[in-house]
Amino acid sequence: MGLHQYIKGLSDLETLRRAPGAFKYQEHSVAAHSFKVASIAQMLGDIEEQSGNPVNWQRLYEKSLNHDYTERFIGDIKTPVKYATPTLRQMLARVEDSMTENFITGEIPERFQDIYRRRLGEGKDDTLEGRILSVSDKVDLLYEGYGEIEKGNPEHVFMEMYQESLRTIATFRDMPSVQYFISDVLPDMLDSDFVERDQLVAMTREILK
Amino acid sequence: MGLHQYIKGLSDLETLRRAPGAFKYQEHSVAAHSFKVASIAQMLGDIEEQSGNPVNWQRLYEKSLNHDYTERFIGDIKTPVKYATPTLRQMLARVEDSMTENFITGEIPERFQDIYRRRLGEGKDDTLEGRILSVSDKVDLLYEGYGEIEKGNPEHVFMEMYQESLRTIATFRDMPSVQYFISDVLPDMLDSDFVERDQLVAMTREILK
Amino acid sequence: MGLHQYIKGLSDLETLRRAPGAFKYQEHSVAAHSFKVASIAQMLGDIEEQSGNPVNWQRLYEKSLNHDYTERFIGDIKTPVKYATPTLRQMLARVEDSMTENFITGEIPERFQDIYRRRLGEGKDDTLEGRILSVSDKVDLLYEGYGEIEKGNPEHVFMEMYQESLRTIATFRDMPSVQYFISDVLPDMLDSDFVERDQLVAMTREILK
Amino acid sequence: MGLHQYIKGLSDLETLRRAPGAFKYQEHSVAAHSFKVASIAQMLGDIEEQSGNPVNWQRLYEKSLNHDYTERFIGDIKTPVKYATPTLRQMLARVEDSMTENFITGEIPERFQDIYRRRLGEGKDDTLEGRILSVSDKVDLLYEGYGEIEKGNPEHVFMEMYQESLRTIATFRDMPSVQYFISDVLPDMLDSDFVERDQLVAMTREILK
Amino acid sequence: MGLHQYIKGLSDLETLRRAPGAFKYQEHSVAAHSFKVASIAQMLGDIEEQSGNPVNWQRLYEKSLNHDYTERFIGDIKTPVKYATPTLRQMLARVEDSMTENFITGEIPERFQDIYRRRLGEGKDDTLEGRILSVSDKVDLLYEGYGEIEKGNPEHVFMEMYQESLRTIATFRDMPSVQYFISDVLPDMLDSDFVERDQLVAMTREILK
Amino acid sequence: MGLHQYIKGLSDLETLRRAPGAFKYQEHSVAAHSFKVASIAQMLGDIEEQSGNPVNWQRLYEKSLNHDYTERFIGDIKTPVKYATPTLRQMLARVEDSMTENFITGEIPERFQDIYRRRLGEGKDDTLEGRILSVSDKVDLLYEGYGEIEKGNPEHVFMEMYQESLRTIATFRDMPSVQYFISDVLPDMLDSDFVERDQLVAMTREILK
């Protein structure tokens, strides 16, 4: 028994689609989301470090890259279900833990088991790296929601996705990286201009003049 | 408040894909699955009736057509999670019930609420119609699993899907419709022939002779 | 010979796409359409019954669930072709009937043949259930057309689809269920709000305040 | 009124999928089919010319490029329907002609109307170019059928597609280009080798040795 | 060795997508693009001929149909790369030529090699047919860009695509076919109307009145 | 100017498909590939460390996560083109560098420019981390090739992809992580069993006994 099953699992994450059950112009896989979250975490980590908060980079990359690997085991449980009652949330977390543990003892060679226990455990703790992960996860969700809204998606769920992620990001406002995101990234995102027909006609005339 | 939200929900079921998280040659939506289950239930109902078991057709159609509508609210929770412990299963069922109730009181006009309470409740009871639904649901799953296997899908999960559904169907063996399915439908399904290259070459020669 | 070919046919309806030949944001299969029409018919049936018109539920479900099964045999013939001349329409109907009959005698065991003759025949007759089917079929088409228009589809064909289905629905205006649809469902459908950029910016400011 | 509607029609052919209603690993649009048929016709034309049969190239390209443009108007009518009775076939052809004529008089400027009448008319006549078109159309169909069979598609319809097209090609056997296709192209197509697991393992060992 | 590899290559062009790396509502394959360019070239050729400029039709069809076949060999190199420096452009062209030559000598029977050398060579020369090809290629690109813009695509790249192709078309303004395109086709394209919600509501009222 | 353009670029990598121009059962985006390569690098890093070779984890994650970001700028240039001549390869690398530099100076705020210069530069150097990246990139390619072969893809290109990546991996055989991959992972990958019809029938009988 080697690590073949672990690698195969990476590919399962390519087929897991995020936010199923609503019409979307553009689908996102859990694999692509993980890539984007790790890249955003890397970006926010730079800002923290430049603001004088030393980042444990190994921990930051590890947390962000692996934070959704266990979605393979539990599937996509809708947020309102997950948070219905504290007891249910706890029980679901326990089931997830035990399925993860089964995977580790059943598929991961013993010499690597402790490493994967750390990697596949909950990453969103109170360390600086855990908080950057929480923010990065929501930044990507914000972009996913915004991407549908700017393409004209009339489904309400994307507006809620946008609002909910922005609200969560705002709760981390004491962090320099979040302040930077709000002041320097968000305005650019909202500014990207929609093309109107009038512009198109004017521009056509200009070119043909 | 009319029934617009109910109709819109039907369309959400078109975007919900079954068995996410594994490579598939052919995707199936919850809407298409519901159609197939209702059609299979209709077919099994005929056999029961011809065997002397009177079918309450309104109940059978209603149960089978609506049996997965509530997947809109809870999402796709993987089977091992759902069945992890009896308590968890019970709690998840309770959450599903309360989300369904919220939908009914929030979106369905009062005069129709009792009807939808019945329709969106658990259909797989011990009545003849509930049992036909249980079988039909698994027959469609069996065909979905078989469809991937015969197309050459190397993922193990489809073999397990095939086995698990066949096993469940076999537990309903006292029903004439299940006996018929095993003796008259299953063999045809397994018999459908794969094309081999040798045949292809032989046939080509035959035509060109 | 059992009913395997009938079940396999259900799956073919999953691959048949409606309204081919125009760009669409969201595809709909004949299988998913059949599910939605049966669910809408069920909804309209409730209203008729509450208005004092008894519904033969078995007949209503049977008609709506099976009304497009024969599309497997004939393919998608565009409406203007189908209705070009009364003679052509009649001849096409006759061909469809004979292909359906071939399927029934060739693939359906004798003991079920009469049942399938009824199910796969024309459902849109003058009975209350036939009329509900006619309306339900158009309600789903209306939603399909509207769905493309609200997503921003510039193809004219969806406007025509919307108009044509609304016009047909209006001809059934003597039915209480159609009156309800026009007064209580349609306004909600047209009301669902589009998100504008200004709102988005305002809401973002509100959250970050 | 210029030729904008004609150009837009080309794009509709990109969304029209061939052979709807059966599971396929690879979809083909009418636009892509038209490109392939014109390219195959060009290839067969070379052989005819080298065999001493002068080709009217303008006519050959024109026929093959435009031969399916009118599918926009009539949709995909399944072959068994089209050929059900000679009268029906004739009537359908007449409807297609009249819809094509409507398009020409309604959307094509007068100065080009005769040209499009020629282009959108039936191309498969008894001229050398008409016969090359008939063969090319079937060669592409043969490749589409073979493509599914070699990928492991268990649907019978692709075997029938393969057989039917090969049989039609064989009826044109007096043509040098068809003789060449049978003797020099077909064997290469059937020869392309499938990879077997044993080979894979052997090759892996070889590389790692 | 026959021409099987050439035919297989046509199918590869069905899987090559144009303009990768940006979100698109509608994908276009190189095969479909080739079909559309040949059809547009045919249309522009008519206008030239009616304006007194005799067209060599065999050459025009041949050039336009085959102009992107060699994309199979080199892949999609982004325009800014291709044009970065004159030397690089020249070197890339030389590599493309040598890969094309390899294909011709390796896969095309000798008796056809000269024909394919001509067909797979650069088509955009200074002949009337070469110039029509240059324009047709950009007309299709213009429609691809416009198609995304009118569907609401917020990506800037489609605006650039639209502008760049219109600018190139304008440089061929001395050609009667380009004058016609600007005066008679472009206005119709820009005029196709977007559906606004107000219209929809008004129309709905009108129908239901 | 903030980092919005950098985040948007991550999303472009979701739409860039790997290995375009050949039929594939399963598509892979550059974003998903980057995620898998970083995860595989992390796995190989563990082995190196357990074998006594200390890993600079920040460097390893950074290299692997960002190694294909610049594909946004240059597109997919086929390998035979890239390697045609040493001069061409050098020139292409220079163009890529200058486009990357343009992006950095044009879109990245000054305080982060040096960081992105490092991240978007060539990662496959002679350090341990650079070598792990080289291997990880090929391990993912090997899995992509194998995934198509085991699903039955008859295209030769996947066999070549499998061979080429295995050969490259073998050249790094002095590394403990590569030895582990060859001895403990590869055999499991090749062993995953294909389902044969006979097994299916036997298993069905077993269940129904």
C-alpha cells in the first residue's frame, strides 16, 4: 500500500463541482478552488509579512492547499443543513473526522499517517495562518459569486453568496491583509466595466471613420 | 405568493447532478432520475396489478415523481455520512423535515400546504406503493451503475453502486414485480452485446464482398 | 423479451435535447422536461379539484409523464415543418403512430401491449386531463423561454417561444387552473429581480460600513 | 436587408448536434460535419482527377460546403421517419424547399437570390460532383460511427450507422475514389491499435529497466 | 499508407477550441470556424464577381477551407507571442512549415503530396482570393467577439477581439465586398435587439388582454 | 492598482484546458493541474525529508503552486514546436519572460513586484525543490495519460504522454522520492482492475443466489 489512492483522490476533486443545484454560467471544481485559495492565501500572506506579522509559510501553504480534500468523503452538504443546530454540526464534524481517519489508516502508509492527520484536519484555527485561510476561502467565494452576477445570472443565491462572503471577510477587518483587500482589490473588482451597446456602436463608428 | 417558487425548484433539480465526485461518462440530473423512477414505478405497478395486487395509482405516481424534490434543500450528502450512526441519520432527517416545512409555509399558498406536506414527505413506507418506489429508485441506480461499467468506467464506485442496488432489490424478492425484473429484464440488460474489433472487421468484409 | 428496451429508452430521453439549433445558456433534456410537465400538471390538477372539477389522477399522471416518450422514434421535427400543411401533419402523425406500434409489438411483452398503446398514444385530448397536459406542456416551455431571456439570451427564438406558449395558455383561460397561473404565478415569475451594478456597489458599501 | 441572417445561420449550425438521442462520447455539430465533408470531397476529387475524370471544383466545393445548411429550417428528422413512405419523403422535401425559398426571398438580397437557390438546393445529383458528395457524406458518417465503436460505445445505433454508411459507399464502387477509399484508407482506419493493459505493463517495465 | 491520417486530422480540429484561456458562453472549434470562413468567403466572392472582379473559385474555396488545418501541429500560440519580434515570427513560421512538410512526407501518399503542399501552405497572399480569405477570417472573428459581447460577457478580451478584427477589415476597404459588409451587413448585426424587461412585461399584458 | 488582475488571472487558468487538440474523456484545467502538482510535490517532499534530505517547504510550495501561471500569457504551444531548435526555444523563453515582466510592472503594485518576479520565474532549477517540481509535473501528466488509456481512449497521443513522462521521471531515479514512486505507487496504479463482463455476470448470480 503506497500513496496511489491519495493521488487518485486529487483527481476526484476535479470532478466535484462547487455550489451544485443552481444554474451557473461557469462551473468551479473543488480542485480549482483549492488552487485559487492557496494562491490568494499566498498573496494575503505577503501583505501580513510586509505589515510586520511573520508568516509560517509552510503552515499557510499546507493549510490552504489541503483544506477541502476531505470533501471527497462527505460530499456537498448545504450550509443551512450543516449549521442547523450546534449538535448536528458537531455530529457531522465527528463523522467527517472518522471517515478521514479511516482513509488515513486504510490508505496512507504508516510512516506518513501523522503528517496527513495534520493536513486533513481542520485548518481554520486562530493562528495567523488559520485566519488567512478563512479569509482566502471567502475571497474566492466572493469572486465566484461576483463572476455570476457580472455575467447576468438572475439566481438570487449568488447575491447571497456575495453578501455572506463579504460579511465574513469584514469580520477579519483587524488584519492588514483584509484592510488591503477592501481598499485596494475590491474597488478594482467592482470597477471592471460592462460593455454597453451604445459604446459598441460608437466604437464601431470611430474605427470605420 | 403563488407557486412560482415551486416551479423554479423543478428547474434547480435539472442542475443537481447525481453521484458527484467520481468521473462519469454520462451525467444524470435529479430531474431526469425522478422521471425515470416514476416511469419504472409505473412499469412495476402494471406487473403487481396483473399479479392480483391492486395499485393505488395516484399514490404511486405521486410518491415516485416527488421523492427527491427535497434534495434541493439539503444537497448531496454521501451515503456513508447519512448512515454513519442512527442518531445522525435521525437528526439529518429532522433537519430535512424542518427545511421542507419552512419551504412549505414560506412559499406554498395555504390552500395547498397539506397537499405538499404529503408529497414532500418520506415516500418509502410499507405500503405496496412505498415498496414499489424503493425498488424503482434502486432499478434506476442499477442502470446508472451498469451504464458506466459497460462504457468502460474503471472507477470502483460504479461496481459498488451496481452491487448495492442489486442487493437491495433482491430483498424485495417476495414482490411479483421484482421477480419479473430479475427473470425477464436483468438478463436482457446483461446480454446487450459489446462490439469487438474482430466482429467489426468481419462485418466490414462481409459488406464489401 | 422483457421490458429492458423500454427502460433503456428512458435513458435515451436524457440525451435528447429540446429546441436544438439555437444557442442556449441552459440545455433541457426531454427526460427533465417530462418530469417538469408531470409536476406542473399535478400542481394545476390541485387547483382544478379545489375549484370543483374532479381530476382522474391516474390518467393525469400517465398522460403527462409519457407524453414525449415517442420523441425517441421520430426525432425533433421543427414546429413550422410539422404544421406546414394539414396533410403533412396527418402523415407525420401516422408515421409516428406506426413507429410506436412497431416498438410496442417488437419490444413490449404481449401482456403489457395494450397498456403501452394507451400510454404512448396522443395525450392531448379534450378531457380535463388532456387539457391540463396541453397547458402544462406550454407552462414548461414558457419557463424555458423566460429562463433564456432573463439570462440575457439575444436569440429571437426564445421571445417567440415565450409568446407562442403564453398565447396557447391564454386560449385555455376558461380553466380555473389557467386563471390561477395568470393571476398568481406569472407575476411572481416576471418580478424576480435582476441585479444591477449600482445595487451591488450600494450593498457592498452597506456591508463594509 | 443584407446577408447578416445568412452569417448568423452558420452559427446556428454550430449548435445543431448530429444524431441526437443516443449517448455519445464525442458530439459533432452540423457545422463541423460540413467542414469535414467538404475536406473529404476535396480529397476524393483529387483521386477522380488523377484517374482521368475531370472535376468541376467550384461545383464540388459549393455542393459539399452547403449541403446541410437547410437543416436549420427543418431540424433533425430521423431517417426511418424521412423514408417511411415515398409520399411522405416527397412531402417533407417539398416543405424543406418551401422553407428554403422563404428564407431566400425573406433574408437574401435579390441580387444574390439565384445563387443561393442553387447552393441550398439538393446537391446529391447524378453529376460526378453530386456522387462525390454522396460518398463524402457517408465517409464522415462512417468515421463518426467508428469513432464511437473504438471508444467502447455499447449503443447499437453506432454499429448500424457504420454498416449503413459502408453499404452506401459500396454502391458507388465503380468510382476510382471509392475503390481507393476501400483499398487504401479503410484498412488503416481499422488497424489503428487499441492499447491493452499487458502492453502497458510491458512498456512500463521496458522504460524502467 | 493512404489518407486515413488526413481524415483523422479533420476530427482533431473538432476538439481544438478557439481563443482558449478566457471564459466564453459559447465555444467554437477550429473545424466549425473553417466551415464558417469558407462560407463567408463564398459570400464575399459573389460580391466581388458582381462588381466585375472575376474570382478563381477553386482557389478561393481551397484557401479558405484549409487555412487552419496546420493548427493541429503547432497548437494555439497567443497573438502577442507570435508577433513579439519579426525574427520570432519568422522562426515560428519556419517551424510550422517544417512540421507541415513532415506530415506531408510522412502521411500523404506521394501522388498527392504537391497538392497538399499547396493546400496547407499560407493562403493569405496578395491575390484577390488571398485577400478575401484575410477578410473572411476576421469577419468570423468579429462575429465570435460580438456574440460574447451581446450575451453579456464582461471579459475585455472580446472587446479587443471585436476591435482588432474590425480594424483589419477596414484596411481592406478598397474591396467592394468589404464596402458591402460595412454598409449592408454590419448595421444589421449591431441592430439585432436586446430584450428588455419592460418590453417583456408589456408584451405579456398585450397577449393576456 | 491592486492585485485584482492577479486574482482574475487565477480564474483564467480554470478555463485553460491542458493538451488541446485530441479527444479526451476527461478534461483537465491548468488550475486543477497546478493544485495536483503542488499536492504531489508535498507528498514527494515528505519522502525526501524522511530520507534525510531537508526540504525548504516554502520554496517547494511556491514553486509548484505557481509553475504554470504564465501559461495565461503565452497559450498552449505544442512541445515539438517549443523544442524545434535551441534558438527557437530560447527566443520563446525570452518572449515569455518579457510578457511576464510586463504583467508584473503593469498589474502588480511595486511593493510586491520582486516577490512575483521570483514566483513567476522558471521553477525547475537544480535545487532539491526544483527537481521535486520537475518530477511532480510529470507524475500528474502520467496520471492524465493513464486515466485516458484505462478509460479506453484509442488516441496514440496518450500513450506517448505516458511514455514521455515515465521516461523523464526515470531520469530522476537517484532521488528517494522517485524510487518510492516507482516501487510503491506505480504498481498500485497499474493494478487497479478493469471490470470484465464475466465478472459482472458472476457477481450478479452470486447476489441473486
